[in-house]
Amino acid sequence: MKKFFSIAAMIICMSKVGYAQVSTGNAMGAAQQTVQLSLTTALDISFTNSNSANGSMVSLSFNDVNDYANGVESGEQELRVRSNKNFKVGAKIDLSNFSYVGPGNVNPSQSPANAVQLKVTSNNTGGSIVAGFVGYGSLNTSDKDIILNGVNGNDQKFKVKYKCNPGWAMPAGTYTFAIVYTATQQ
């Protein structure tokens, strides 16, 4: 009988020891890593029709006396700004690649570029149109702000139209020059 109690006591002790080793919760470990982001300022301006900084050719044809008397207006041209900071947009005429093809003799200072005007027709930049470009405003070879306080974002779009009224003194021919848009972070 002593042997029976000894074996029973031993079994009870072993079951307690075995019970103490059984885990009732999940084990957990942790690891940590530091991540450092190096963000630079980012800014891009492009024409939506070409998805590049070079828009398609805009052709303003003067076909009759009414065109000369009233001027000719282009279709809308859409541009997109992508910036991680607020921005402004300026525009100017660039005569560095000015060309004239025709029977007259013309130099850049006589070009009808001086008669080109610009109007911002749509503004989804979150900024404001400069007062002189709500209607048609004159451009020249110096940068003029057309949109101020544009809000940072990936798809800030605006549309413009051009109007040209060169008058009656310019010789017939084809005049080519560029209009340059500059986005500047603020």
C-alpha cells in the first residue's frame, strides 16, 4: 500500500510539474528599424496634350481683313503643375529662336510677338489668376506672373488662350516664336 501511495504521490507531483510548463498565452518578440526619408523639392510644369514641357504648335492664321481688324484667338491650351510646395506661374515671349519666312525683311524687334496676348481661361491650381490675365493681358520678353499661390499637388491644371492682333504694318509671312511658362515654388 505504501508503494501505491508513493507511486500516486509521484504521479501527482509529475502532473503538477508538467502543468507548470504548459503555456497559456502566445509568445511575442519585437524588432524595430528606423527609416529615414530624404525628400527634395519637386516641381514640374507640362502641357497635358503632350505630357511634356513642349506643347504642340499653335497656329494663328490671318485669312481676311476681319482677322486683321479684330485679331485671331487660339483654342485652349492646358498645362499641369506638379509640386510638393506652393507655387506661382509666369509666362513670357522667347525670341531666341524667332523666325520669319516671307517676302519682307523683318527682325525680332518688329515681330508680331509684341501683339500676342494671353488669357487664363480655367484655373484649377488652388491659386489665383493675376488680374491682368483674367481677360487678355500683354506678354513681353520678361516673365510676368499669371497665377499666384498655386497649391501643392500632383494635378494642378490651368488653361490659357492666345490672341494676336498685329495690326496692318507687318509684312505677310509666317512668324514663329515661343511662349515660355515658368513655375516657381514659393
